[in-house]
Amino acid sequence: MIKEFAAEGESYLEIETPEWKGRMILSVGSILLELTEKKSGLNLLRSPETIEDLKFQPEVYGFPVLIPPNCIYKGLFSWRGRQYHLPVNNRFGNHIHGVVLNRKWHLADSGEENGTAWVETSYTYDAANEMFEGFPHEFRADLRYTFLPDRVLQRLTVTNIGSETMPLGAGFHSTFRFPLGDKSPEAYRTSSVRVTTADFYWKFDHEKRFAVTGEKANWNGYDDFRRGKIINRQPISRQCPVVEALLDGKPFRGAILNFPVIRTKVVYRWDEKFGQTALWNREGMEDFFCAEPMSWMADSPNLPLPDSVTGLCPLNPGEVWSAENTISVEHD
């Protein structure tokens, strides 16, 4: 079942299959706000209690799309001889979260067949967006969710519909409930996150730039997400490259949220085009964890690093960039 409806003046989609139930909002950035695995009854995603909560900070609920993702120092950068300026919108004097969040998307396609359902939403960025003068590249973003019996596919496509090459960075501010289900003291003490990061993370300047510096720092034994880190309401804020590792003897890139008390794992498999990640839970006390796949590292255009490291992608006129992630649930 796929239903488009309005509530409190906002546009929503509801998707239901024998295995899944999803709810999306289209008028505040095409965000999948709820993803419930019906077998367990668990909603995997942090969902807002009110529409006001969502509008106040849409990036901390569900799966918001960010183009570009994360931070741009002072909202300024230079690329191929052109100066770009995005609005300063955080308390540290930088720009965060890009030009498509909080925008009204529309339903472009949907369908159902043999227990599978899919929805595709779209947003066209052009001169109608007030940020266009500072980032003057027309593009179309298409977001497709496919609900299969054993997993959900998340595909983001960006098409350059302008006349000039654009600097592309894309990602999701993916916000999961953490811990999932049980909220006992034992759940907090045992729930963990494993991420296939490199053996280092990017240093962060906490005094002047409030952004990553491009310098490397080695994980210590306590913080090493590669082996699985127990969070226990500890504040987390790390950015790092993503590499391929093994999961059950098979290649894997992404994040695994493990909840031993309810014997459940959420597996978030990332496309190889998402070569960076941000791991964040604010102060750690709000029962969520963000494992964010990003195609470029924060502040890529301002860093003295090659595109092969930062992930900055020159997207030529007419060119299409696409990446697909997978969300699944495992029960022991």
C-alpha cells in the first residue's frame, strides 16, 4: 500500500508492505521519518513528536538528504576560479547541511508488485532557491526507496542539468534510535556501533574553524569503532574515511548497530561512492545515533587535499551521479 496524504498542511507518503512500514514527509526535504520492521514492531529511525520539532532541526530525524553534506567553513570556498558563498547557519559561524534540506520535494514515481513497493521523490535546485546565487548550479536530486522483503534500498541520484561543471558532495544525516527498543540500564551498557572506518579519523579544530583540518589522528583502543564501540550515552563526534571490511566473511562497507538485549542488529550497508562518514549523537543523552554516509569529507573544497582523498566529485553538464545503500535487520 502506498498513500499520499496531507496533515497539518504538510505532504506525506505512507508505504506499507508485508514486512515494512514507512512514513515520509515531502514538504520538509523528503525525509523518511519512520521505518518499522513489522516482524519486531521496531521503528529503526528517530522520529519527531511534532511537526514543529522537525522544522526546527530536520537533520536529526530519519534520513535527511544533504547536498553538500556537513560543514563549509564560513560558508565560503573557491573552486575552479569561482567563488561560492552559502549562508552561515550554525553557532560556530559556518554553513551546514547544504541546499536541499527543508525544501519541498514531490512524488515522481511509485509502484507495488509481488510484495515489493517503491517510491521516488524529486527536487530541482535552480534560481528559485535563495541560495542559488552563492551556489549557481542547476541540478535535480532524485531519492528512491525500494521496500523488499528482507531489506530496504536507499538510492540517491544527482543529475547536473546546468551548463557548467559543479562540485558535488552528497550524503544522508541518517539518525537511528539508539538504543533500539529496550531502554533498560543493561541496554545502555551493551548497545554498540561498529563502522568500517579507516585506521584514523580526521582531526577537528575546536578553537578557530570548528571544522575538520585534513590532518589525521589515530584511533585509540577506547574509541575504535572498527571493532565495535559501546556508546553508553557517551557523546560522539567523529569524521573519518570508510573502507571495506568483512561481515560474516563477506565484503562490507557501512555501519552495524548492535542491540544485544533485544538480540537485534541494524545493518546499514553503504555504496562505495560514500567514502566518508560522520558519527555523531550530540551530547549522547537523547537516545539517537547518526551514522552518516557522505561522498565527500566535510569542508572538502577548502582543504589542501586532492579530490581522490576528499571525495569532491566534479559533475559535468548532463552527467549523472548515483549511489545506493541498504538497510536491513538481523535477529539472533
